[in-house]
Amino acid sequence: MRSSSPPDHHLDPPVAGARDSGGPAQPPGAVPRTRRRRPRLPRPARAWPGLALLGAGVFLLVLAPLLAWYVAPRAQRTPIDVDVTTVFTGTGSYFDTEKLATVDGQPLTITRRVLGDVDDSVRSGRAIWDVSTAIDTPKTLPLKDPRKSLQWTTERWVTDRRTNLPVHCCDESPAFAGEAYLKFPFGVEKRTYQWWDNTLGGTVPMRFTDTTRVAGREGYRFTGSVAPTRTGSRQVPGRLVSRPGQPQVLAEEWYANEGIELVVDRRTGRILHAVISPLKTLRAPGADRDAVTLLKGDRLGFDTETRRRQAELAADDNSRLELVGERLPVVAAAVGGALAVVGVVLLVPRKLSRR
């Protein structure tokens, strides 16, 4: 009797269309489907946003102290392209050459124009300012010609752009001295400064007095004075100096200034307001008394327009220095810190996941 045994189904070839326990049946001739995986980005491509932000953040963090401690101090340089006119007004006395006498209680105007010599300044690396100062009376002011003024002087002020100290070069005239003249050094302190007086031909100690405001802007007030000092001599008719018996006399020129007041912007050294009381006289040779008054000003000071303009210029200068020395460093540090943190956050999780 033939014995039967179960067929070895596991040896049979798979039948097309049969269903298998691992998944749904595929139709005859179908290509087996494979599960798609998302392609992996190369490591640098996945890390670049974090690295870019971190790099930008570090750059700004380094830039912030450079702006504050390197760039800002070098931005404090005396400008060379200046073109500024200041006007003093007030009343006083002057010698009228037509009347051959001193007239009192007259309006006086002092006009000073400062023009920077840009070409020579660039070549020398110094600040070179050409200065024209005219003193006018009611007769000469309408002429608008400094050559016809009561008095006209020209100067050439050459200074170190960083320290404001005079530099004796570049056709300087006269030989200046002191720490301040048409401006004070940057970062004005509450101390005594040596201020150049062009009429005296020397320096005057200007002592810090107090803090005041000019056209809404705060400034340091400095005060000083000039005792009667002989400044030169000139030939005049003897009768002008009480020497009627002498046709011509080499009279002595004397100068005094009983009240000099300067209000200075603290950061830039720009003069916001100035008041002077000049007294120029003639004396007979060897005399101890004034014989004739050539000029006397009773607190001649910046007019309203000059004070306003000086305050505006000081505000503009301060804004530029604050931008470079204060605002930009703070913004650079804040933005740089934020970018660096974001960059680190983007990089750290990937490192952790690779572990």
C-alpha cells in the first residue's frame, strides 16, 4: 500500500499573484516597491546657517570694542573744512580819525571769519585755519569791506588735530601758544586752560567757573582777564598824547581786557558763547597813564544768531561722536550677542543627535 506524504510546499516556487504574510499582494509582473528615505544633506550644508550666524555674531562682538576704544578716539579730530563766521556786538568807544577824538556810547561789531585751508591741511596732516577779524563802527559796517574797517587783522592758526596744541609750520602767523583759541581741545575738563589772546599776543589763564546753557545747550563757562600790558608802539602826533611841543611821538600801545568769558561745549571744545571787554589805549613814552582811548568795548558778545548757530554745530558734532563712540558699539554688541546665541543653538542639537 502506497503511503502518501504531505507535499513540501516550502520548496515550491512562489506563485505570481499569491499573497504573502509580509504585505499586500502585488499584481503579476509588478516591480517590488521599496520604501523611500529622505536624502541626507551633507554635513556642511546642514550646519552653514548656524555657522554663519555664529561668525557674524563674533565679528560684531569684536567690532563693538574697536568702535568704542579705537575708532571713536580717532574721530575726535579738529575739522579742516571749516567755514564759520562769528559776530560780536555791543557798545563802546573808539577813536574817530575825522574828529581826532574818542567818541563814546557807539555800537561796535566784530566779525570773525574762519576758513580752513583744506589742501595744506591734507598735505601737512595739521588743521590750518585762516582767520580774518574786522572791527567796525556805524560808519564802516555798511561798507562791508574789512580793508575799510576800524581795525582789520589776519592770522593763520596751525594746530595738531588731536591735541589742539599749536604747530609752528605751514606759514603760521603769528607764532601761537597755549591750549585753546578758536576752540578748546576735545573732552573739555573743569580746570584752567591757557587761552591765546591775539591782541595781547600771549596766553590768558581761563579758569573754570560753572556750567551754563547757551541756546538750549549745556557748556562749561571759563573766565579770565588781562591786566594793562604794553603791546607795542606807534608814531602819532605829539598832541594826541599830551606832548604838544613834539610834532611826532613814538607812543606806547597798551591793552587790557577786564572781562573775558567763554562758554565751551564739553565734548567737542566748540565755543558756544564769548564775551570780551577790550581796552586799547596810547600813552606817552614812559608815562603811567593812558592819554587816548583807541578802542573800548563794554562786554561785546556773540549775537543771537551766532549763539544759535554755534549750538547747532556743536549738536551735530556731538551726534557724530556719540554715534561712533556710544550708539554703534552698543548696537553691535547687542546684535552680535544675539546672533552668536542663535548660531550656537542651531549647531548644538545636531551635535547631540549625532552622539
